[in-house]
Amino acid sequence: MTTRRLRTPIAILVAVTIAAFSFTSCNSTIPRRDPMGETFPAVQGESLEGQEVKLPDHVLGAPAVLLIGYKQNTQFDLDRWILGLMQAQTSVRILEIPTIPGLVPGMIAGTIDDGMRSGIPLEDWAAVVTLYGENATRVSKWTGTEDGLNGRIVLLNAAGEVVWFHDRGYSAAHLLALDAFVRQLERPDDL
């Protein structure tokens, strides 16, 4: 009887410690950081298709827009950027990067990814690459998570370097500026 009583408090303590650690990891705010001129950090994620994706290697050789989100409700901001880029017919590869730091999210990654799959058409699954754990932490420290409802919009050049960055929410004016910059990258002689 004594052994059983002792195990219960230990189990509760372990559960509370894991929960506290995971909530702290998920909810701690990292100040904004502008990564202009830097190379995207080397990370590994998985597309909703189930393919391993190494960034920035996956997009090297051509410009790419990475739409990084730290919270589920950031999707509203990212959707406006995607729609705007498509309407402007911006000819650039676009990847959405849900970035979910913390111990618990990594443990339930399959469930989280299944939830995303249920709301994203199959033909778009390759363009959604989720980062968990240390990979997510590396990117969140690189851009900061302050004002996490705003997506981090990153334009990488062909070498994987950040040449355009925005983290203050969707703006039609900034979308047009991004589109113009992408078009300049297509014509390097104009730069």
C-alpha cells in the first residue's frame, strides 16, 4: 500500500513537470528579430505528404517564399499572403512552414499533421512543411515569436539567403513590394 501511494505522487509530479515544460516551451515569447542577409537555418521537417524536407536545401537554386507560422490562428494571415501572391501571379515557389516548438507537440506530431491535412487539399500537401522540436526552436529563435499571430514572410534568393522579410501582418502594399522584388530576382541584371 505504501509503494502504491508513493508512485501516485511521483506520477503526478512527472506529469505536471512535462506539462509545465511543454507549456513553457510553447508559450514563451522570443523578441522579434530581422534575419535580413542571413542564410535560412539548416532544419529538417516533413511535408504533409510524408516526405522529409531539408531546408534551405529543398529550395536552393531558385527564389522561394517561406510563410512561417507559430500559432494555429496565424493561418488567417498566411492565407491572405498566399492568396495575394497567387492573384498577383508571383512566379515563385511558396512553402508554408508551421513551426511548433515544444516537447508535447513533437510527441503528437502525427495528430497535429492529420488535423492540418483535413483542412488542406491533397494537391497542396507538398507545399506545407511542418517543423517540430529542435528544428522549430531553431527557426523561432531566428525570427522571434513576438506577435505570433503575424506570419513571418521570408523571401530567399537562390542561395538560401534572406533578401526580403516582413513580420507585421498582411499588407497589400507589402505584398506588392514582395511581388516586385521577386520579379527583380528573376531579372538579376536589373538589380
